[in-house]
Amino acid sequence: MKRTFIFFTICLFSLTIMAQNKCKCCTEKNSEFDFWIGTWTVTNPDGTAAGINVIDKIQDNCILRENWTSSKGNYTGTSSNFYNKQTKQWEQLWIDNQGGSLHLKGERVGNQMILQTDMSKNKDDKPFIHRVTWTLNKDGTVRQLWETITNKTEVVIAFDGLYKKKK
């Protein structure tokens, strides 16, 4: 009887510990951007090499981490992407080796993750945003389109890359 009680107590204690360690970011919302996970070769629209991008999950699946290296190796950057439970939206914090940074926010719509910056003013005092859209294509590739939109109508493409998983 005493052994059964000790065994039961140990089992109950183990289950309690396991319940406390449950993955807090293993939800459907936290997985919406998982289509971007992988090691990718990225090409420009003309087919030339743009770079290599490695996307993985860290911090108990709470952060989707990006590590970018341009094809010439002189431009690198890292982003942390996460679902913000308080604001109920996705966010990306990007920092590169040129001192640049970007803070994007948004959501997944269908087969696309669409994130954008808050409105800012450019050097001509015109309002603009950066919008980045990742589209999951039927063949498993991902297109990343970065647009700078001024006055809500003028669109300049800053980057247009096609991601293909490395084999």
C-alpha cells in the first residue's frame, strides 16, 4: 500500500510538472508563419541570386528567427517574428549589419503574411509605409514582396524575392 501511494504521488508530481511546462506558443496562431521555416535560396525576378535565408523556430516555438545573407555576403540581417497575444497581430523586428531596422505588424490572410510599418514621413514630408508580403505558392516556394507606399498610392518595390528550399 505504501509503495502504491509513493508511486501515485510521483506520477501526480510528474504530470503537474509536465502541465506547467506546456508549450505556450504551440498554438494555431503561433504557427501561421511556419510556411517560411527552412533554408532557402532566394532569387531576384530576373533569376539572379539574391541570397540565402535560414528561418527557424527558437525560444520554445515563440520566435521565428530569420538569418539573411546576401549573395555577395556583404549585407546580412536578422529578424525576430512573433505572434503578439496582447495586440493579436504578428510582429517582425529586423536589424541589419548596415544599422538599419524595421518594425512591421500585421496578420496572415489566406496564403499570405502581410506586415507593415506604422506611417512615417519621408524627407519630402510625405507619409509612407513599408509593406512586406510573404506569399506561400502552391509549389512550396515563397515570394517576398517589399513595397514602399507613399501617399497611399505611389508604390516602389524595394525587394521582390522568390524563396526555394535548399535540398
